[in-house]
Amino acid sequence: MNIQIQSVKFDAGQRLLEFIEKKLAKLDRVASDATGIDVVLKLEKNDEQGNKIAVITLRVPGGDIRVEEQARTFEEAIDNAMDILKRQIERRKDK
């Protein structure tokens, strides 16, 4: 599966990129028909809920699945987004 990671207005460190790729590689088990994943990492000025935003778009036949999560760290945002993404994939399979 093709994983595209884009960081907006900052440079993501190698450790963060490896963490994201390792997490997203696990989606192969759940979404075997996925053609690719786009990840956008953004920094928000509002720091109340956390200023790190991760947007994950899973490209699957029949329509993309998009999840946006905000947290204090990118790792936490990715973890939360992965949980939601897995639930949406399961829900789509049940239909």
C-alpha cells in the first residue's frame, strides 16, 4: 500500500515518519482492498485541545474514508485516528 505523508509548515522528524508508517502498515490486515493512504500533519495555533492535527485519508474502492484528529502530540492524534478508521472500515464491511 502506498503511504504519502505531508507535513504542513514544518519538517516532520524521521522518528515520527517511521511511527506513522508502522501504524498505518497494520491497516493492510483490515482494509486489504485499499489502494493508498494520505496523511497530512498540521500545527494549529489553538492550544486548548492540543495543537497537533493529523488527517488520514484511506483510498478504497467505493469512496475514500477521511479521519481528522487533534491532540497534544502527533502520535496521540495518529493513534486516535487509527481507532476511528478501523471502526469505519468495519462498519463499511458490515453494510
